[in-house]
Amino acid sequence: MSDLQEFQPVIVGFLCNWCSYRAADLAGTSRMGYPATLRDIRIMCTGRLDPAFVLKALRGGADGVLIMGCHPGQCHYEEGNYKALRRVALLKRTLAQLGVEPERVQLGWASAAEGVVFAEKVAEMTEQIRALGPLRWGGNLADKANGNGTLAGVAAMDEEVVS
Amino acid sequence: MSENGKPKLALYWASSCGGCEISVLAVHEKILDVAEAFDIVFWPCVMDFKEKDVEAMADGEIDVCLFNGAIRNSENEHMAKLLRRKSKVMVAYGSCSHEGCMPGLANFFDREQMLNFIYVDSPSTDNPERVFPQVETEKPEGTLTLPEFYNTVKTLDQVVPVEYYLPGCPPEAQWTLAAVEAILSGELPPPGSVIGLDVTVCDECPRERSEKKITHFYRPYEIDPDPDICLLDQGLFCAGIATRAGCGALCPRVNMGCRGCYGPNEGVEDQGAKLIAGIASVIDARTPEDIDAILDTLPDPAGYFYRFSLAHSMLHRTALAEGDRTAQAIEEVPRLDPKLGT
């Protein structure tokens, strides 16, 4: 991809049922404009987010992962978003050691009334990922020096994901 | 089967330390039963068979192959494919062939970094002419060859289909014996099974657990842990919460946190992801600043979480430099369907 302006990142979104998914709905029904880069998945709570979901998205071709939930102190299940806060912090430290830039995995908060906050977060993250370029994780595993590119269990490749 | 009616057994080591070979002998005097029950046709560590002896066998002639070691170079891959072709049942024996283990930690680096350190930069090396091993070297007497060193360490099942896994670094003798007995009796679990327990090391650990609230992680030398209380409760990293049971909690019993060598427990693909989820959950902090202060006491999280399983983790390795990547599709090795049974 020579021209970065043409690069449309694929961002997988994990949105909590009670706040951020509603914020996304509100952004839509209010006809707010934001980049069509997010593929959102509704989870009941950010506390449900298994770090493996994020790894699977990145391995499968996503360029970034956005996790959004209720503001701290407003979790529907009281503690879930605090758990997410800690997990994402530790996940990002681990990913940094594996060469994944910190901007590629982000955590944000948006209440059900904050469609604007949601839309702005998607726009902001899209710009950051554009600047970084594609992740193309599968390309790390398939080069010739890996033994003719044979690697079972990692079937997904660039462009294949969620388009 | 041999002419004498005994099933044929092969044992091989690829990229490994040799501990798995020794662990086979940890069944003690029962090794005589194994030698009695099987016709050992290939075991380079112990007996004088060569690769050509395996080449000469018919496909599927070996009944069982216990393969230890990861796939780190072209020779490992060649032997894995050869033995797979010659064997009816392929067993990934030990953590290296199962999860990548210590050789898999090389996936934190790439080939250039590894070769540069080993052959040039390491303190004990004197190599001003930067001589590196070559795959082929022309000499008057002919061409000398060495195996090709790969960028990425792979597990056995990333190269060939595998019927059974015996986890552990090394596997505990009781499970080796259980596998041998299952093979001899013909009462085999479904293909794809891991021979061991489905639960985690915590279920075998005798230490007393309470609700965890970690405010500081300690290195093992920093504190003298209470011998009866959960090590994680005391701030010592322990991978037992996300590691398959089967070892009898050997390490926690002697005041050392579980390293995670049995790999993820049943149904889990990425051991590190579960460790991140579990460890982060019990940190006693609610603001980013407090969380960071506690996490600063846990250096090298990726090393802790993927100590044994990096090569079999979802991301598999660190990102390569852009020029070293390719966009070619990855060929899928046929997977065994556990539902097929035997």
C-alpha cells in the first residue's frame, strides 16, 4: 500500500451491551459521520473480554482492536470495566514485547448517551492506525525462511477477515 | 508389527535439550517392560540406527513414534515428515513438540538477530571475519551441507498431523506409562487428545488459597514465601492458574511458582491470554496509574506468560521487519478430526 490515504484499516470493536453498543446505535440513528473502519461485536461487558479475542482478531488480519465500555464506576456489573482496564493494560505490555504498537489496541469509555464520544474515538483511532499502516500479522509467519511457509493452525491471512 | 509380533516403536529428538530422552527412562524398571513389549526400531540417542534405516521402512511400518523437540531447522522438519509417513501413530512427546517450550522463545527474535548474537556479538565469541554457518559450502572434496536455520520455531503439529500429545518439560513418568499402556491395550483416546488431566495445576496444589489482591509482584529471591499459602496470594508469579494439571504441582510444592510447562488446560488455545486475564483480574488497583505501578513490578510479562507456549500461541512470534514479511497465503496442514475416533 504505497498511498496511506487509500489504506482503510480494519478495526475490530468489542462494545459493551449496556453503554458503548448503545452509543454506537445513537451515533447511527443520529446520522453522525465516522469512518467505516470498525467491525463491532457486542459483548455483555468489557469484563467478558478474553484477551484471546484480541489476539485472534490481530492474527486474523485486523489492523487494530477497539474495546469500549461503560465509564469507570458505571459498570452494569459493578466491576467488569475495572477488570478490563487491568487486562488491557497487561495485554498491551505483552503485545509491546511481541512488536505490536500500543495504538493498535485501545480501550475507551462511552455511555449510552455519548454517540459523539464513540464516533470521535473511532475517527481518532482510524487516523492513528492509518499512520501506522497495515499490521498484516500473517506475513510474519509465512516467509520462506520459515520453511516454505507451512504453518498449520494459522489459516487466516490479510484481507481475509470480516470485510 | 515386527516378525516377532511386537509393535514397532520409534523415538526421535528434534530441537530439544535431551531431557525428554531421560524422562523416558524415568519409568525406572518398567523400561524393561517397554523393551519387552515393543520392538524399538529407531532411537538415535540410545541405539545405533540411522536415517537410512527409517527411509528403508515401508510407509506406516512404525506403530508408534514418540517425537520430542521443536521444529527449528530444515533437518527437524525433514525428520518430522519422514517419521510421520512411516508411523501409524505420531505422539508429540514433551513441551517442545507440543508447545514450543524453550526453543520456541527464539520466536521473540528473528534469524538475523540470533545468528548475529551467537556467531558475532556474544561476549565469549571472537569472529572478526564474521563467519556464519552456510547451508552449502563448496570444498575440493565436494559440497558440504548444513540444515537451514528457520526464522520461526514451530511445534510438531504445525508441520505434520499429530495423534496424541504428552505435555510437560519433561513429561512425568506416570503419563508416559499411561500412554504406553493405552497403546498396548488398544484403548486409545480420540485422536488429537492430550494425555493428562483436563483441570489446572491449582487443582493438584496443596497450598491454601484465599481471595487474591495483589499489590506487588516479587521475584523468587526477594521474599521467603510461606510454605502453606498460595504463592500468587503472596505476590509470586505462578502460572498454575492457566496450566494443565498432571505433574502433581511439583514446582509450587517446593516454593517455586509454576512455570507453565504442561501448556494450556483443556479447551484453551492461548495459555498467555488466560494468564493475562487471570493475573490482571487479581491486581488490587482501579486507576491506570496504580495499575501501572503494580505491573512495573512484573518485568517481562510476555516471557512469563509464554515461557513454554510462544510457538503455539495465537500470535506465534514477534513481528518481523516489514521487508522480511510476505503476503503469501499459509498452507493449511490437514487437521485430524477428533470426532472421527479410531
